[in-house]
Amino acid sequence: MNDETETHGFSEHHQRHVRTTFQYIDKLLSEAEHTMADAGSPSPFRTHSDDARPIQRKVTHDYILRIREAMRRVMEELNIPPSEPHSGAVWAAAINLMFCSISLNELTPERMHAYGPLSPDAADKLDGIRAELDGLVGKLRSYLGKGAGGDLQQRLQQLGKTGDEIRLLSEIERIITAHGLVEFRGTLNMLLDRMEGAAFEVGVFGRVSSGKSSLLNYILQTDVLPIGVTPVTAIPTRISHGPVAEAGIEFAEAQPQIIALSELPEFATEQKNPGNKKHVTRIFVKLPSVRLAEGVTFVDTPGLGSLAVADAEETIAYLPRCDLGIVLIDASAGLTQDDLVVVQALYQAGASAMILISKADLFSGADRERMIEYVKKNLRNQLRVEAPVHAVSVFGADAALCDRWFESELRPFLAQHHELAITSQKRKIGGLREAVIGALERRLQAGPEAVSGERAVLSNEATEALRNGDRILERAQGECFFLTRKITKMQRAIISVAAQHIGAALIESDNVDTASIFAETVARMIAEPVAATLRSIEQTREALAKVIALAASASGRSAPEELPQPAGMPMVDVDEISQKIVIEKPAMLSLLGKGMLTSHVRRKLETEYDRAVLEFLSLYANRLRRWMEQSINALRNAFTAFADMHRAQFENAPASGSADTSAVQHDLRMLREWGTTDQESAIGST
């Protein structure tokens, strides 16, 4: 490729620098716009005083438009394509409005009583305020949602017909990459993760104190999950079958921990881990429960509302992974907007739903039936779904309600989890297909300018840099095995060196701390391969950083601020093995000199402690290898995210606007016709 373009004498590197500079200027202009809008808005939470006169705001707005028009004109003259949006504004606004609805439910009189007594007049006024705001938010949500939903039951049936999932995902991945639809990569990765895992996921949802953890404890016939009247679950807790009862905790910075179930509240509750200050990213629990079928995973999600409003994001983010959602409605609180939001999101994500009215022991049988009919009616009228609804309790004689639901509904449902997992996966893939079709349709409607994507292609230098990054990671994986295996082969060398030091000490004194000498020997000899392991990770990180910087420079893209630092390296606890070492000075052998005494000590160490030393070294080597693999995987994930983004934006970018339009039309037709008799010919002409 020539360094000089046909026009204006600007090289590709010049163009990229202009683009990067303009992009930063545009960001500053957006901040200036926001500052002016914030100062002049009626918001009660403004961050700037309104010292600008109307004419100043008008002139600022006009000049920002002129600056942007000038930048766009220059980019067109220099053949610099504009950026593609990363997500739709309607979708982003709808998500924010959903959280508005959840937050407004905090203004009910029942919630406000927690902050002190509330008079009847104040309660009525508060209800009016909340109803007014919720009505406005609801109308806007309804307006934005028009055309995006449709009959959810019919959509599920249609999505379930998606066939040939692997090939369809492959085509969708190609389309996402070719047309720069990066907003769908997260969903695509989630679907691929689910296909690899193959577990059927049952998520339990509900407001704080709706009884989610109590229900799961009852179903699984255990007290593993902490319960309480304050927000408990801080992040989703995954529960699956395992031979031994244990819990695993994964962190954003530190290395994972395996803990006893009794320690779970330290990480899983708002009381012990407020605001997730320990940066827990994942909690999984293994139980040998007879009710946990192989291939089924239960997920206890953070409660919506109350003090856990911030944690609601974790619950919303989990929804697309769910195959079956059990939504608990607190009988004492009734059906809320939160509950409807979750049910709607479950169906939109291609999942099934069961609705449970919890704490049914507080009401008579007749009242329970009225509640069930009320919930069914609202689901039918507001969401147009016919979901199963049951009243349950986990206390006293009314626990029979939960047993009946489990035996008649949930157990038969889970018995088909293999088939249901396949159906759920088809729905989710079909949902992604529909979303990509919508994105391509909007792109065509926007005209040729929106269809034309990035025209730049990664230079050979950048392409080779990314390939070199893959090679660096593969070498690091090989070193991981070599370095840790070296530790497992050190037992004879450690025993030999320790015998020499212990023998020499016994010659000099009758009072020798053989355990300390052995500990010092182990620590000193293991230090070298341990240091080499850390150096390997750090060198891999540095090499990848150079690769990323080179690729970013060649492609004109920004590099990530920092690759993950190695953290939480397991330290060797020499006391674990040295405290077992007991060597007494033999009276006769001490008269024969250091050589004989050293041989005696070595034979004793080999005879009595050889296996213990080998097990100690093997266990530590396994811990070190797991840490090294996790560190390499963290680097690989960061590097892959960077590389995928660059390849998506450059390698498969079309060359011209007309070619782009043709490619979009072809891919749109292929996705629309997927599963029909014309499908093969559509793909064959790609």
C-alpha cells in the first residue's frame, strides 16, 4: 500500500492522527454542551451555576455546530470515514428509564417508614408524588418500547425454531465483524460461553427480602445461603452439584479462594461486603444435594430495590444468561413495577419464567387464589404473557405449598433440562439474529454514509504484531508447565542439601533446630523457580504491552490504559512441612565425622519424609500453576479484547460505499431467509 494518498498528500498515518485529534476535540465540545445544558436546566442537582446569558448559550451552540461541520468537511476531503455508533440511543435511554422505575419504588410509604414515622397525610402526598413521576417515566418507556416488543409468547415460539445454531452464530460473527456492529459482541460471547458450558441456568429474582435465598435453601434442603431482612446477596451466587460442599470466590484483582460454606457471608452479603468493597466478581457453590440435577445451576441474584439499588445492575446484567427465571413476588407487598420489568426482560432474553408469590403463609387460601388471579391478569394485560403463577411458603404447615410446586412443576421441568437448554439456546440465538437484522435495516435506512464503514486496513506491521501477541501467550503457557513441574522434581535435591546443613549443625552442637534448617533450605531452593515464574508473567505482560502499543500506533487506535497486573501469587508455607521434621543426633555416628552423619540424616529424611516432601511440593506447584494460568488468562482476555476490536474495525472493512450497501443487503437477506430453502444459495454466494 502506498504511503501517500491520491489527494492532498496526506499519508494514512497523517489521516489517523487527524482523526484522533478531531475525536478528542469532539469529546471536549460535548462536555462544553453538557456544561451549558446542565447550568440552564431545571435540575435540582446542577453542578454549575447558570451565569451564562441566553445569547452566550446560543452563540456557543452555533459555534460548536460550525466546528463540527468544519471537522466533518475536512474528514470528507481527506477521505477519513466517521465512527460508527457503538449502541443505540433508544436502547441506552430505555435502560436508564428502567432503573428510574426501580428507584421510584423506593418512595413508597412502606419504604419511607424505615426512616421514621410518617403521618397519613404525608403518606398520601408521597404516594401522589411517586405516582406522578412513575406515570411520566412509564409513558416515556412505553413510547420508546413501541415496535420493540410485540407478543412475547409468539416471539418465543418463533425464536425456538432457529436451526443450525453453530453455523448461524458463525455467520452472525462474520456480519458483526464485517459491518462493525461491536455492540453485539458481548451477547455473542455470552452465547458461545453458554454453548461451551451447556448447563441449564435457573435464576431466582425478586426484591430485597422477597425470600429468594430462603426459597433456595428450602429447595436444596440446606442453609448454605445467608438470609436476612437487610439486603443480603451482593452479586449472583451460582449453585450446582458437586461431590463436596464448598464455595469458590473470584475477585477482580486477587486470586480465587476456596472457602468453607460457613465463610460465605463474608463475601456474599451487604453487611460483610458492603458495596462489594472486596471486588468479588463471581461466587459459586458446590453441593452434594440430591435435588441438584447434573447440568442444572441455580443462581441467587441480588435483590432489586432498597439498599441494594446499586446491585440491581448485577441482576439486570445476568438476565441474558438465564434459561428459566423464577420471579418471587412478596405477598405482603404485591406485584410491583420491578417484578414486571424482570418478567419482561426474561422473555425478551429468550428465557422461560415461573412466578411465585412468596410468604403465602400470611394469607388465607381464598386470598392466595385472588393474588394468583391478580398477578396473572396483570401479566396478561401489561406484558401479554401467560406465565405459571403459584403461591408458596417455606414455613410451618404451609411449606407444603412449596413442596407441591416443586414436585408438580419445577422437578418435571428440570427433568427435561437437556432439551430445555437446547430450546433456550435457540431462542437466544434467534433473538440475536433479530437484533442484528434490525441494526442492518436501520443502517440501510440511514443512507450510504451510514453504511460505509472504516476503510482503513491494518498495516502488515500491526497484523504481524497481533499475531506475535498470540505467540507470546502460547510460549507463556508452555513456560507455566515447565517452571511448575521443575518444583515437583526438587524433593531429592532439597533432602540432599538439607541433610548436609543438618549434619554440619549436629557436628557443632547437640541442640539443633532441624525443622528451621529444613525450612530455610526449602525456602531458599524454591525461591529461584518461584521468582522465575513471576518474571515470566511480568515479561509476558511487558511484551504484550509493546505489541499492543505497536498495533495501536499502526492502526491509529488508542491502546488500553494498562494490562492486568499479576496479583495474589501464592506464597510457600515452609512451616507446613518443616514442623514435621525431627532429627536427633545419634551418639555413635557423631564420632565417625560429618560424612557419615550427613548420610544418616539423608537416609532418615528419605525413609520417613520423602513422600511428605513430594506431596508438599506437588501441592504448591499445582497452586502456583493455577495462579500462573489465571494470570495468563487475564492477560489473554485483555489482549484478545483489544485485538478483536482492531480486527473488527479494520481487517474486514469494505472498500466503498456502493460495495458496503450491497454487502449489507446481502447479509440482511441471508439472515431474514435463514432456515428457508433459499438459505444455502444465500450463503453460497457470500
